[in-house]
Amino acid sequence: MEYIHDDSTDLRLAQRLKTLRTERAWSLDELAKRSKVSRATLSRLENAEVSPTASLLGKLCAVYGMTMSRLMRMVEEDFIPLLRREEQPVWRDPGAGFLRRSVSPPAQTLAGEALECELDPGTRISYDATPRPGLEHHLLLIEGQLAVTVDGNTHELRPGDCLRYQLFGPSAFATPAHCAARYFLFIL
């Protein structure tokens, strides 16, 4: 799989995060309190000195009431109806072992989005809160093994399994030490 790293995307993301905070008239201290992310980390993130992790973006998106994909759409180019695989935006959190391909990015006039995700073996990503209560997910495991925890219930998925749920609280995605996972996530 091809990995795309684009410094201009990181810069646009930093600018968008700063705009979201200033639109709400929040100081860095206020955002730090709401997100439980240190003020120093937020400052470095908004100044594009560091790239965000999936967990960090999850915390910020929960505070702003939006999905991570919606945030990423805000920093991507204009909506086009057909996205060839090589044109689909890819974001990787190498520290967490997480790859996210926006197969069908969110758009102003479309309700859903589709992601292709990969988790390395022995990876666990936790989200403290949902970006929007009742957010609907349909997760289809393509390869590997994946444990998804929603509302305190852990679901062990095998290839071909589809887990459908609504998010109202914390969630987590985990792979065993010996096996990666590749899945599609449809968000409505």
C-alpha cells in the first residue's frame, strides 16, 4: 500500500485546528481543560511543530463535535465525485500503527463517508468520547482480527464480520500481538 505524507496537509490541519478554537473564543488553556490535552501540545500542534496522533485528533474532534473524517475534509481540496484510489487522501499515525484512507470523504451534501483502515499487530487505539452522540458506524472486517469495544462491550471480529453500532461514549479498537487488521468503516 502506498503511504502519502504531505506537509501542506499537516499545515492546513494545524491552521484548521487553530481556527476551530478561535471561532469558539477559547484560549489554549480552555481547550486544554476541555480536551484533557496539555496546553503545550496544543500550541505545538497549532503551530505545525508536531503531527497529531489518532488519539489526539479523537479528543479534539469530540470537543468540537465532529468526526475525524469531517475535520480532515475541512483541510482537503474541493469535493469531486470520483476519487481514484491513488487520489484518496491517506493519513498515517506511525506511533499508533494506524493508517486511514478516506475512500469516500465527507462532503457538504453527502450524509455518509467511507474509510479503509489498517491497524498494525499489537495496536490499541482508544477514543474517550464520541464526536457526536448517536454517530452511526458500520464496520466490516476484511482481513485479520479486531476487537472493538463500544459501550463497555467488546466484540471479537473475524474477516467478513460486520459490526453495526451507534456511539454514545468511549470506544476502542485493538489487534492481537500476532495479527494486523484491515477494515472498512462506514460513518453516517
